Amino acid sequence: MWPQSKGTSFLLIGPIGSGKSTLARFLQDGTVPEDYVSTAGTRTLARSEDIALDGLRLKISVIADTAGHPEAIRAWHEKAKESDILLYLVSYAEASDSSYVKRVRRDTGQLRDWRSKGELRDHSRTVLIVTHMDRHEDFGDGVSQGRANHAERVARSAPAVAAAVKELGPACPVIAGSLATTAACTDVTFRLLTAIESSLG
Ligand SMILES: Nc1nc2c(ncn2[C@@H]2O[C@H](COP(=O)(O)OP(=O)(O)OP(=O)(O)O)[C@@H](O)[C@H]2O)c(=O)[nH]1
Ligand SMILES: [Mg+2]
């Protein structure tokens, strides 16, 4: 059973600059950081009230924001074992770069292995979040609800996203958007809450 009463724990992972800290902060207090400070180790954030958006509500226990360098995967592994929702973030802006694709394939392949070895909580879910969609000409001013499906299709055609989907499997939700503004973060969070609600039943 989904441990809603205790609150849901989130783990944010993904390469450097993919938006982990931005989304972590937004989930924590609804604000968007002004400056980019690269995260060195794992930071655990707490949120006291439920997050509520357009009729969707979720109690959050902890939000673990992690470093994005390749060696951080060891810290991800430990945290992943105790998390309910694993958010893997990929930047659309870098998703065609071959070394980035390789990195994403390695990370998501590890996630798949941890799950197949039974190291993750049975009820836990992985969600793929594609950020920086505002870099695509169709979404310069954000991804509105009506264009979410279009953004998802565009994102899935990018090599790094395709590689991640191949490793994580077709059931893994893909949310493509932007974290550049408060409105854009709200939109991504709404779609995230929707995906969590529908994948958990
Ligand atoms: N335009 C745009 N900028 C973004 C988006 N997401 C994040 N950023 C910016 O990208 C930079 C990196 O974002 P962070 O959230 O700090 O990335 P991170 O994954 O925590 O990075 P590390 O801690 O270095 O691994 C910041 O300047 C953010 O404002 C996005 O969707 N669009
Ligand atoms: Mg960070």
C-alpha cells in the first residue's frame, strides 16, 4: 500500500544542471532560485504542509536533492532504497550530445538494475522529467497544459530521452517542460502530481 499517511519521499537525480535543485526548491516552498549553485552533496529538504494544486493534494515527507556528477551515483543508490518517488531529470538542451546520452544511459541502466534486483521499495516509482524545453522554438514561452503532449513527443525524440525510456521501460511517465519560471514549475509539478496519482492508483 502507498504510505500516503506518512507522506511521500522524493529523490531528485540526474546529470549536472538538469534542474534538480530548482525543482527541489519549488516542491519545498513554491519558489524558483535566482542563482545557480551547483550542488556538492545530498541535501535533504522538508515540507510541512501538503502540496495542493488544482484539486490534487500530496503530503511530502522529504525531498532529497543530490549532486549531478557521475560519481554521485553511489549516494543516489543509498537514497533510492528509501525513496517513494525517484525523479530522473534530463535537460533537453543537452539531450542530443553523445556524451550526455551515454551518461543518461548509464544512470537509467543502473536504476533499472536496482529495481530488478529488488533494491528499491516495491511501491516506488520512477518519473522522467525533461527540463529546458523552453530551448525548443515551439515552447519558448513555456509548455501550457494544451501542449504537454506535443512537448512529450518532442522530448521523446531526443536521443538522451529515448535512451532513458528504453532503460526505464514504457510505463515510466515522461513529463516534458521548463523550470525557468514559477508558472512553468507549477505546470511541471501539476503534471507530476497527476502522474503520481495515476501510477499509484
Ligand atoms: N531555461 C531553463 N533553465 C533551467 C531549467 N531548469 C533549470 N534551469 C536552470 O539551469 C541551472 C541549473 O539548475 P539546477 O536546478 O541548479 O540544476 P541541478 O540539476 O541542481 O545542477 P547540479 O546541482 O549542478 O547537479 C539554473 O540556472 C536553473 O535556473 C529549464 O527548464 N529552463
Ligand atoms: Mg543542484
